[in-house]
Amino acid sequence: MVNRVFLKKVIKVSLLCVLMLITAGCTQILQRIKGTPEAFTLDLKPDEYSMEIMRLKDVIKSHPRQSERIKARYHLANLYLSYKNPKKDYKKAIEQLNIYISLDSKAIKQNDVRNCLSLLREIERLDSENMELNQTIEKLQTLDFQVEQKRKSYR
């Protein structure tokens, strides 16, 4: 009898602790989401970006309010393209901004969103152009090496 009462109390206290931890975590996430994107990303250290990205993905998947999920997409895009993020991902930033725009009708009217999306598309275009040029350079270096080998063999 004493064991059951003790176990029930331990279970209740444990559940209360878990609920408090979950509530504290959600409150922290919501406070960050409600801030401006600049304030949101400026206080992060470079090694905190991947963790924050994972948190925002959780908000997008599980937050009950659509408005908070939409804000999380915008902040996620900002995290992906932040100058402090050691693992920038412009393609993912574009993807998140496109989803944000499709979900928030006011977003496309915001100049900063349109400017950002335009710049990201240009960066992506230049990046693919740069990759093509690097491949061409590698091919030319290979050809140059082959020509040099043939030239030496004729001596």
C-alpha cells in the first residue's frame, strides 16, 4: 500500500516536472519567434545555428497556430542565409521564403522579402555559373596536361 502511494506521488511529480520543462522550452521558442529576424539571428553564436534550425523545424511541424508556423518559416529562411551561419544554405532559404510568401498574403508586398528573394535567386544563379566555370577550368587543365604529355613524348 505504501509503495503504491509513493509511486503515484513520484509519477505525479515527474509528470509535473516534464510539463514544466516542455512549457519553458515552448515559451523560449515563442519569445524568439516573436522578435524581429535581425534580433533573432544576431544573438546566436555560430555553433548554435543548427540547433536553432532544428527548433524552428519543430515549431513548423507542431505548433498549433498557423501564424506562428508562418513566422517560423521566415525566421528559418533568415537563419539559413545569416552571415554568422557557418553552414549557409541559400537553396533552403529560398524554399522557406517561397513557402512563407505562399502562406502569408502580405509577405509578397514587403520590400525586404522581395529584395531578399531576388538576391538569393541571383546568388543561386551565380553559384551555378561558378560551378560550370570551375568544371570548364578542370577540363582545360586536364587537356593542358594531356597536351603537355604528348609534347614531351615527341621530343
